[in-house]
Amino acid sequence: MPLFSQLYNFAHWLTQDRSEAEDLVQETYVKALRGFSGFQQGTNFRAWMYRILRNTFLTSRSGSKASATRPLEEEDQEQLPATEETPESIFIASSQKEMLQNALAELPVPFREILLLCDFEEMSYQEISDTLGIPAGTVMSRLSRARRALRLTLSKKLKV
Amino acid sequence: MADEFTSKLDAYLDGELAAADMKALDAHVRACPACAADVLGRVQMKRAIKSASQRYEPRSEFRAKIERRLKPRAGFPKDPLYFRLAGIAKHRIYVARWPPHLP
């Protein structure tokens, strides 16, 4: 079944709950089946499926709660410590995959989803733009802020 | 480290810069140790995120449930997404093999 595992993985990252992720994936396929006539042949099928899943998530109870978190701009106010060792170098040295997973899970949904689409799904900026319904320029700036926020979260975790 | 280049490093690594910018940044990274170290750190982080992101697998019971729902049911042969998705996959294979090999 095309995209099933990837969609489930993405859904679980968004909801942080197995049961909600299953409901979300099921609803995504039901909506895709119902609305397939709206899909234009030759356009990006993967982006279309991810868009359905994400929009379904945003209208769900946990999705609307997640999107009501503090404004993303606030992330920019926080500064990374100026040290020789970067969060990356310390992290890589310690190889703490679980710490990175926890840091990703703590990010606000807009940052988490864009990092997953870019670095895990390896979508182009245009595909991400189609999936999230935002301009390509916003994709670039949001990705940059998401990566900065992840570095900040990791550097805080490494200090504990 | 040149700010002019730093701001473009993510797009550079994501393969999203125009050819001319890509060439200029390539040349800069080769000559600037600070940017080269920055690029290395970002590449490692991208790889780490990719590996860490594959975290959740669907349960086999759940997969079976969805497959049952998508397969054509007796008496309802029309409009199954299953066939349509299969159609897209076939179309993609056809496009990928274009031009066809002639005997």
C-alpha cells in the first residue's frame, strides 16, 4: 500500500500517540478515497496525501491544541551559547539518538513537521510548499528557524 | 565566517540553490574553514535527523485493517482507491521507462 508506513510514522510524530495516529491515517485514506476526483493526474501524489493527513490533524482536537502554542517568532529571541563545541559536535560525539528524538518531539508542530518533511521524507522545498500550503520562501525561513530551535533544544538538554 | 554565505548553507545542503549560487558557495566552502566546519556539522545533523525520524512502525493488525478497507468489496467494484493508487503506480512505472524499448 503506497505511503502507508511513511504516513503512519508522520502521523505518530504529529500526534505523539499510537491510537490517534491510527485514527488519523485511517481518516486520511477515507478522505483520499472520497476526494480522489479532486486529485489532478500529473501533480504530486505524495504531497497531496500528506496535505490531507496534515489538514485532518490540524482540525482534530490534539491538532488544534498543538497549533495554539506560542508564536514561532519567539524561538528567534533565544540565543545559542557561543562555545567552541557546537550542539552538533557534542551530540554526535555522544550519539544519543534518543535525545534527538525527544528534542524533535518537543519542538512546536510547525517546526517538527517541516524538519520531518525535509530531512526524513527528503521533499523538495516546492513539495513542502505544496504540502503545507505556504510559499517556498516561507519554507526556507521556517526550516532555518526549525533547525535553530532544534539546536537550542539539544544544547539545553546537553547542559542538564 | 561570512554571513552572506551562512544564511544560504541550509538551502545549499538541501540542494535548493540556483546553479550560480551553488557554484559560488562551493568555492567559498572550499576556501573557508569556518564554513566548511559548519557545513560538516549541518550534514551530520541532517543525517542524524533522518535516522532518528524513522521511529514509529504501524502495527500489522492496523495495516491489515486499512488494506481490507481499501480493497474492492464484493458488489462494490467501482471506485476503489486501491485500484486508483495501483493505476498511479503503473503510470509512474510507464513514465520512468519512457522511451519504451522497441523490439
